[in-house]
Amino acid sequence: MTYIGVILFILIFVLIAPQSQKFLLGVAASTGAFLTAWAPFSYLLVLIVLAAPFVGMYLVNNAPKTVVPESPMAKYRNEVPLDED
């Protein structure tokens, strides 16, 4: 989390440069062309990619809680010894 400011600062200069803008626009155009060329399959792929984080969060939040068995020696640790010096 401490490097997020540095990363954002560098990204601003990357996005300002004309060569990187041209590259990013080319990637966006080719992605749009891929989506339209492979229409039903690409939409399914996009749906899976967008739904995967939410399904993962749901599974993590609703996973059965594990019950850690209590140590059999725990009751002896909490008792006060009888023969105090």
C-alpha cells in the first residue's frame, strides 16, 4: 500500500506520453475487434472474468467455519496448583 502513490505518479506520465497513448488506443481497438469477431464466445469470456472475483468473495464469506478442537491439556494449564510454596 505504501507504493500506490509512486505507481500512480508513474502511470500519469505513462498515460501522457504520445507513444503510450497510441499503443493503448491500438490495444483497445484490437480488443473491440476481437470481441465482435468472436461475439458469443468472447462475451462469455468477459462474463466469466467479471464474475470470478464476486464468486470468489461469496465462497470465502460463506465457507463453513472450521472448528479447532480444544487441547486436552488446556484445562490443566488454567488450574491453580494446589501446593503453593
